[in-house]
Amino acid sequence: MSDPSTWTNPLAERYASAAMLELWSPQHRIATWRRIWAALAEAQLELGLTAADGVTPRISLEQLLELRQHADDIDFERAAAYESRFRHDVMAHIHAYGDVCPSARGIIHLGATSCDVTDNADLILIREGLALVRLQLAAVIAALAEFAEKWQELPTLGYTHFQPAQLTTVGKRACLWLYDLVVDLYELEKRLRSLVLRGLKGTTGTQASFLALFHGDDLKVRQLEALLAQKLGWSAVQPVTGQTYTRKVDSQVLDLLSGIAQSGHKFATDLRLLQHHHELEEPFESEQVGSSAMAYKRNPMRAERLCGLARFVMNLTANAAQSAANQWLERTLDDSVNRRLSLPQAFLATDALLQLYLNIVRGMVVHPEMVKQNVERELPFMATENVLMAAVRAGGDRQQLHELIRQHSQAAQASVKAGGPNDLLVRLMQEPAFLSVDIAGECSAERFTGRASQQVQEFLTEVVRPLLAKYPEAAEVAAQIRV
């Protein structure tokens, strides 16, 4: 536990996974900066940037080895001391890196501006973060698909406007949650495919410093940028930038994370409503306390937390949108502090809500008898049209039959609202005009779910399983719930 006398971020202390916390840690961020510096020096050496002209700083294999060996050897206290002097974080870390790489000190950051390092690093972290989210999302999809298949045939009361409507099945409803996640995964895959490195563009995006470094050799500058991207594991760079990569990328990424949060919020809200009806429940552990005062409570704590985290992520999108809109000309720095807050926290909170989503689905409890009771309370009203048609086919007068059903329905509704049973079917069975109708048969719940069960199987077979085939490791993803 961190110092309890100092405020800390709950995302780090309580909610996010160890993997996502490590990814956005200062250690990983600055180590990524150092790998970019080393890759830049290596690419410059490979393109012939030596001291042969008597002007250009010499780059040697020994210097590259030194840079590689000390990529993770970061003295954050020393860097902080430098930053307090220079008021510039990149310069602080250049000096701190040079302290542990004395022979390479003079060639670190050669020809580069800060964003040649920081923006490329941010894109690397975003790509790594999206890869983690992708796997977590696939894990939730796999778990929810299993749940949907298990309960594909159980009739349940459907709702529109949160009022009883036609029946569906528990599994079909789960497919609604599932399809939201499938759409999210498609969008995530698309974002990953379209994500490219910033590249080496210099202070205003013109590459003037690199052109000077290579004595006006335009081809060498282009080769340098391509070679750096290759060494960092990227196949393409942004064709044009100002000092920064376009902040629309951040906005699109946060929109994507917001979409995942929206899907999680929808699921968790539905679960909270259904837990109120005692049909579904989130996991509840043997020693878990629902309330400090009401010992009997089984509150949907996980689903409520999921909603809270989702709301936080959804509200972060405005930060990225406004940063993209407010980048003056080639750049302004008002995005910096905001991105330090909004980007990591969007990933950490999305990670946390997906951990919750996975934990809930894997332990979600269905109470079939309560589902059945709720169906039976409303089904007689839904079945009246079938009963009416059967009685007409048996020779009855449609208008007279309709009036009888209307009268008995009103009386049965009054009984339900007074706390009594729904006795509509009993009333109709005792009515001479309906004696020729098998009312019980007409009111079987399975007759009112349409193709719900078939839709589940078709959706899982045609859409979900082919998608999950790309992520065989998803089933092994653990759901880490710390509090």
C-alpha cells in the first residue's frame, strides 16, 4: 500500500490490472523513450552517419551497445533533479540517460525534437494498451457466448420501455449484450490496423533538422524514418504532421474506449434491473457484506462499480476532442498535461471495467424459477390473442369473444395490482365460450419466444465463434478483482 497520508489514484490502488498498470508506468514509458533513442542512433549509423566529414558526431557500435544495455536502468530521482533545473522532462531524461551512457551522451537525441520521442512513445503505448484491451474484450465475449448458449431456450419476460412485452429467452437477451461487444471488437481491430507511427518529423513537421544532418540528402531522411519505424516494429508512419501527430488519433482511441464502456454500462444496468426482479445475480462471495447496516442485502456491487467506471471513461472523450480541436497551427502545449491524465486513465478504467465484466459473467447466476414466475404473471395477457383465434376457429363470434377477454383481462389485472394471482386463464377456462379451446396449450411459454433460440445458435455459429477463433488465449484470461 502506498503512503496513506497522500492521495493516490484509485485506478491504480483498487481497480486496474497489474498488466495495464505496468504498461502505463513511468518505468515503461521512459524505457520506451530510451529504446526510441537507441533505435534512432542505430538507424543513423546504418545510413552512414559517421565522423568521416569531420563535422558530424561519431556514432559507434560501442555507443549503441551502451544505449541498449541501459534502456531500463532509469534513475528517476536524478531525472527529477534535472527537470527541476531545466523545467523540461525530455531534456531531464536525456541527461539522466547520458549519465549512465557516458560514451553515447553526445549522440542521444541527435537531430530530434521532443515529439520525435514522446509522440512515437505514446503511440507505442496506445498500441500495446489496445492489444491488452482486445484480449480482455475477447475473453468477455467468450464467457458471454458460453452463457448465451447455456440459457438459449429459457423463456423470459421481454421488456420495452421497461414494461412487460413479448417473451424472449435468457440466452437471446445475452446476445444483445454480446453483439455490442462484437461491434466494439470489430472497431478495435480496425483502429489497430489503421494506427501508424508518427515518425521523424522534427520541430514543425518539415524534417529540416534531419535534412541538415544528412547534408541535404532527401533520400537518406526518408530512409531514416522508415528504418526507425521498422526497428520499433511498425510498418508505416504518418505522411504529414506538425510538431505532434494529429490529436484526432487520441480522440478516435478514446471514442473507441468510450464505446466499450457504453457496452459495459448497458450490460451492468440490465443486470441491476434483473437482479431487482431476482432473475439474475452477479457473483456474491461467502463472506461478502452487502450493507454495513442491513445484513440481509445482496447489492449488485460489481455491476454498480462497472457503471461508475464506464461513466468515467465516457466522459473522458471530451478531453481528447477538445485537444484535437485546440491544436494551434503546428502545435500548442495545452494538450500535454491533459493527455498525461486522460490517456492513461481511459485505458486503466476500461481495463478495470472489462475485468469486472468478465468476473460477473463467469459467475452470473440465473434463477429459473423466478424467471418462470415472472413469465407466468404476464403470459396470460400475451396469450389472449392466440386464445381468441383458436376460439374463432372453433366457430365462435370474434367480437363477443373479444369482449369477454377484455372483461376478464381487466378483472385479472385488478387482481394482480391488488397483490393477488393472475387468474385470467382460470377465468377463461370457466367461460363456456372458450370450452373448446386448449387454453393451457395455447399459453405454453415456448410458443411465444419466436426464433430466439435459433437466433442464438446462428449468431454464435456465424459471427462469434469465427471471431473468437483469432483469440484462442481468451479463455485463459483471468479476471482480477482486488476489492
